[in-house]
Amino acid sequence: MGTCLHVRHAGIGLVVAPCVETHDETIRLCYATATRKASRRLTALYDEVMAPSGLRSTQFAILGELAHATSLTINELAELLVMDRSALGHSLRPLQRDGLISLDKDTTDRRSVNVSLTREGRRRFTKATVLWNAAQERVESALGLTQADRLRTKLLGIATDDRLTTP
């Protein structure tokens, strides 16, 4: 086992110190790994609870963003969801196929595609919201309301922190 340099934020700067962490400790300390594990657990819960609606949690999130806007371009929607445009395009196909969203060329900029919620999409979103609330309550019950609120606030802060993106 070789030596490594451990870098930690110390309030006013970075502190670099030798360490002898094992591979297991490195993975345990990894923010991205911990976030992915938690995300998979929460996504599985929401997908299971929302299954009767025929929507996955990712699809519900897309419909939710569209429910609060008359129309968004694919780029605007991708930015709101903190998603890659091509990944979003892949997620939109089944929603379009099922008649929950419509994709139309922008009348003022033919290079842009507008995404909007259809009447059926709004109906399905409203129906799924009841199930989503049940999933929310399970999270709040497991973590406690205060901790759940703090977690959501922290995660949304991370999602919008431009210091955490690559230039």
C-alpha cells in the first residue's frame, strides 16, 4: 500500500496531509459515491410507490417542471433538471410516445424545440402527485421532517452550485 495525500478544506484554504487510507475508506469518504447510493435508494422508493401511476420518478420530475411553465425549450428543461440535453432527449421519448408531452419547433427560432405538457400529461401528473406525496411522507417518516427538509435544501444547493461544475 502506497502513501497518499489527503486534501481537506480547512475554512480558509486547503490542507494537504499524508494519509494511509485503504481503498474501502476512500470509497466510504467519496461524496459522489455516497450521493449515488442515496439517490438509488430514494429513486427505488419513489419508483415503487409511484408505479401504479405508470410514471417513474424521473418522468414525474419532468412533468412537474412542465406543469409550472407553459412551454420550455429542451435546453431550458435540461438546465432546470440539471441533466445533459441528450439524456433528457432519451427521457422525453416515452413521454411523447404516451401523449404526455408535445415537442414542437419554436416559431421564432427553428433550431429550438419547445416541450409542453399535454392535457393527458397534466392529468397523469396530478394523479401521480398523490402517490408522490406518499413517497415524500415515507422519507419524512424515516428521516424526520427537519432532517428531510435540511437534506433537500443541501442537495438543491449542491445542484445549483456553479463551483461544482467543470468549465
